[in-house]
Amino acid sequence: MSLALATLLALAAIGCDRKDEPRADTTPTKVALSARAPTPVPLTPPPSLPNTDQPVGVLAPKDQLRTIQAPPDGDVATQVKETIEREAKEGRRVLVYIGATWCEPCKRFHASAARGELDKEFPNLTILEYDTDRDGERLVTANYNTHLIPYFGLPAPDGRGTGKHIEGGVKGSVAVEDIAPRLHELLAGK
């Protein structure tokens, strides 16, 4: 087995990192190992919503998983703290999520959440979403450090990262089945 193939198989088992990001070099190779990811699409609010500094997201009912797109700039710790305070009024817990538009396990997790497949498992969970490419530096400043995505971290009451997190995930159809039990363990404090 070639070193390149072994490396590819190892990456498929642990999640996404910057090596998985599509590159501008489009030189054809002799053997196509996988299709390129689509060009990243900026995470912006839909045009019908006002452009404010408030998080963007569809607020799911209390008994469903809720995802909120974090504002594209500003202090992460303050954003997380305000989200924790707001969501706590409804009895919800908050996790900080870091992903990217080119990350396959991230895409699969989002699709599953959008279809409501995670509502029963995480009925009172709110995920505040950040993009590693757009928000990387300000996330590190708030103590959300990651080498692999997707990343799910428990925030402290002040909005900073606690260091308790999970990161990475398998690629393919079992991505969500890999992430869900680890999220349960993270939320249970294991």
C-alpha cells in the first residue's frame, strides 16, 4: 500500500483537518481517490433576515436540537456567554461547535440535525456554530483550540472554552453515529 493511500485511509478514520480543505491547484492526477469538496460557501444570514449582530438561526421549540449561527465578528467569549444566558432561560444547554463548509462529517451532522434526526437524543441542546476558516483566530483567543473538526466544546459560564471537548469524526455514512455517543459523554461530563 502506498504512503499516500495509507495517509488517506488514516484521515478518513479521524475527521477533517486543513489538509482536507480544497486547494486551488487543479492539476489532474493519474488516479482520482475522491471527488473534491465543493467551493466553500460563506455562512451568511438569508437575505430575508435583517443583518444584525444577533446570532442567526431558526429557533427550534424547546424539545428539539437548536443550532444558531454565530455572528461573523466580535468577541467569541461574549457571544457564547450571552447565548448561554439566553438559552438557560429555556432550560437549554449550549455547546460551541467549530466546523467548515468543506468538512464531510460536519456536513453529515448538519444534514441529520436539519432533518430532525437528533431532536430526541438532544432535545434541550443549543449548538452555537462557528467556522474554522472565518473564526479561527478569535476562537483561539477564547480558548477554543482544535486540530480536527467537527469540534464540540463545553463553555464556561464566562463564555470561554473549558478544554472539555470532542473533536474529529469518521467520514462516510456513519459520521453521525460516531459523533452522537461522544456528545452524550461530553454532556454527561465523562
